[in-house]
Amino acid sequence: MRSFRSRIAVVAVAGLVVLTGPATAAVAARPAPVDVQVLTLSDLHGYLTPQHNATDGTIKDPTGKVLVVGGAPYIATHLERLRAGRDHTLTLAAGDFFSGWPTEVAYHADEPTIEFMNKIKVDVAAVGNHELDRSLEFLRGHMGKGKCFGEIGVDSCFTDSDGQPFRGADFPFSTANIVRKGQERPVLPPYVIKRFGRVAVGVINLTTVTTVEGSTSYQPGLDNLPLVETAGKYAAELKRRGVEAIVANVHEGGYAGPEFDGCANLTGPIADFAARATPDIDAIVTGHWHWGFNCALPDPAGDLRPVVEPANHGRLINELNLKIDPRTGDVIRSATTSANHAVTRDVPPDRDMTELVEYWLAKGAESYARPVGALTGDVTRVRDADGESTLGNLAADVAHADSHRTPGGAADLAMVAVAPVKGSNSLRADLRFAKGANPADADGTVLFGEAWAAWGYANPVLTVSVTGAQIEQALEQQWQTQPNGTVRFAPLAVSGNVRFSYDLSKPVGDRVLPADVLIGGVPLDPTRGYRLAALAYTLIGADGYTAFAGFTDAVRGSRDYEAFRDYLARGPLTPPALDRAVAKQL
């Protein structure tokens, strides 16, 4: 347990602290401090099921020993043990509890995570970037209040492990620095005040400033305010309300050496925040970077305060112990302690949480087997010499169609990376006509889980304004010269209303002529504007194509998963022809 000592001056005589006369009486009359325990989890990402791989299910202790960790049944047991004997406990979620990759959670609109958070009695959740992977309205209405959408029990509002309908969170979501564009007022409450007898603790919640233009959380109607200035503004407001004990719950982090309960050379955005954030903040808990550290860093006044991050996927729990002077409401920094506790599996798993996990795993298998569409033939990732594949062309058609059912969308064309220069490939699995091993499958049937696995990584389809010159440049960037002089082919799939040809005898960067690019049968005009549909990941350059930089007027459509299922639901799908790109004959 790390302790945090402020700059304290004492008078010593012959090695003894000397207290005399009235001072001694004053100390004796001083009321005992109020103990408040703050427990924090971060970046759970829906990992309720205990994981059995090194990345998600282990962590190394200071000796290098590998500890098997994580899982809702063990998180619950460790929380119960940490809370034992404590009268005042505050439990925080430091963001990104949603939009994870375990399908038993993701298939069910992250509702299992809300059930878990309710059961472990989370008091307040900071909004992380992934809390906005759908929309603010989804977070506020569905996650917060249990508002249903689509078909109940199919799209949302599933029955939980207790047999109850989804009701939303028992705790508030909070962010001080996410606002609507052009406004200063946050879209959710900026802080939460918790009272413990005679004292109060204020928790200011902050969201990484990469959120509104992140690949999954891209939200054109929102904006990020700066972290340091926003924290200072609301710390001052809390003090005006008589709250002196203040914790910043910040979904932004950093790296600090390999020891999860130590601190070595903290780097990253949180290091800057910790150095600059107002001294009125007594402790900083963080997330986002999926790292574990337990630091004691000086605030701008030179006094130490804890700056901690409890890793990710339920592998650690941070415990802060605050001692608060009941007369002033101030945190006694010299008496503050902090520790990151590994969520080991050498404790009895919580029975209710074990049942929760088992229930949602079974529910996941049931949802996987739900038919969502039909095929007349195989749709695969296999590329021909021109870089086309039936799945790539289908994905581009899906993005184009989604833009046309999105208000303000209606793209002229769509483009999808099928072999990106860098980053992840959104084409992840083939769809076969022949039935698979699942008993619910049949020839030509596409199951929910099969569609989910085929294309996408929870990215929204964006429709943006670009120039014809940018479209030409993007097509040229399909061929990129590598440091060793070789040329890498990184094809882009285009929607079915586009045809283009290219000339491999020309140098890289000069292989596509505007006159050889037809959109709806009309040659590309480099000087005019076009509306382009693509995944956010591609548009912001994460795939390695820089041509789209500076796009404007973004409109967010559906996430790739939902857009794909909507397209499949239109009726039996014939695999697209591979006739959209062609090499000129030498």
C-alpha cells in the first residue's frame, strides 16, 4: 500500500517531535478523520467471462510471477473482501466498460455489463470514448434509463440473468468535457457528490479528448473540451459548494514501467494532466491506456497526490484510502494510501456472478444461431488479380446503401479497405452458402453470429465531403512503395456504381486517370465535390490511406455490424460480380 506524504514540516529536538502546552491539547481534541475508501475499475470492455489467454487473463506481479486474473465472479469476490469492515466506500468506473469484443456481451447491446455494474454497486461511471460508440442518446436513454429500441429481446431489452427486463443503470454516467458543438455545457453531469456523514467527496469525470473523432466513437455533433482547464473549472465549482475532497476520474492514461503497483517514468497524457491539474484535486484515477500503475506525483503546489490506473478487462482493482478532516472536509494527503490489487482467481467465485456469466454465454449461443439473411452463393475474402473479392465488394455496397438510409447521407460512392496498409482488416470471415456446423444453419442461411464475424469492428459508416482529386489520390494509394523498394498492393473495394481501370506500367502515384474512373457512368471530376461513404477507421487514416485527410461535413450512419445485417435482411443476396476494377492491357 503506497502512502502519499505532502510537504510537512515538524520540529524535532534530539530526534523527538516536541509538542507542548496548548498544541498538545489541540491535538488531543482534534476529531478523528473520516475514512473513505475509493475502489476503481477501468476499461472492462465487457470482459465478464474469465479469460484464458495471456493478454486478457493474466498479469505479472513484481517478482515476474504470472497471475491468472479477471472475470466477473472474481471481481465481485475481491470487491466484497476489500469493502469488508468499511463504513464508507465509493466505487468508480473509469470508462470503457462497453463496446468490448466478447460476443456474449456485444450481441446484447452491452446490457450484461450494465447488469454486472449494478450488481457490484458502481456509484458513478466516467464516460470513456467507447461509451459513445453508438450515440449520446443510446448512452443516456438505453444504458442510463433502460429505453428499448428495435425489437425487444432481439435488438435490445433482453431478459437478464435474474429473469428481469433490462432497466438501465442504477448509477449516473458523467463527463465534464464532452459538449455539443459550439456549446460549453457538458452533455451529462460533470461531477457527482457523495456524502459520508459529515464529509463529502466530489468526483469530477473526464473523457479523453480523442473521443469525438475516434474511429469507433466518431460523433460529428459533439466536441471535447480540454482536460486540465475543465477539471479546474469544476473543482472550483465543487469548492464553492463546500466540497473540499475531490477526486478526478479521468478516462485518459499513460505508461509507467512494468510493475502494476509501482511507478517508473510515467509518460502519456495523464502525466501532463497530473503536473498541471489544480491542487484542489486530491487524487487522480485513470484509464484508457490499459496499463497498471500506482504513482505519487507532485501537484502544481508541490504536494504529492495519487495518480493511478487499474489496467483493463477486470485484471486489477485500485484501492484509494482517503482520510478526511471532518472539520474542514479536506483530504489529509499525508495519510492517503493507494494500492492496485490483482483480481486473482485463487478466491471463491461469487455464485451470483457465476450464474450471470453462464446465463449470458448461453444467451450468446442462442443469439448467434438466429437467421438474419440468405445467400445464393459463397461470399469470400479471396481477392483476384485486381484486388476484388466478393466480400469486399459487398461491404462497399453495404456502406453505400447505409448512407442512403441515413439523413444527410446519400453518398455518391463508397470505398472499403480490403487489405489495409496498416491497422486491422474489417473483412474478417467468409460467408459460405453450404450450411455450417451450427444446428440452426441451413444451406444459404446467414446466422447472426456469422454476419457479425464476417465484416466490421464496431465502426460507424460515415458519409463525408471530399474532392474528386482526393478520390483519385485514394485509388493511387492502393500501391505504396515500401522502405525496401518493393510495392505493396493495398486494394480498396468500391461500390457497385463505380468502375475504374489502372495502368501497372506507370509509376506508383500515376496509375489511375480521372477519365478512367466512372461514378454512375460519369467520369471523375477532380475539381468537384463528392459525398463518400466509408468506415471512420479508414477516413481518419488508421488504415494507412492519407488521401481523405481534411474531409468535411461528416454524417454518422450505422455501425458496420448493424449496416451489414440490415443489408442482408433485404432478401436472398447474390455474390457481387468482380468487375469494378480492371488493369489496362499492356
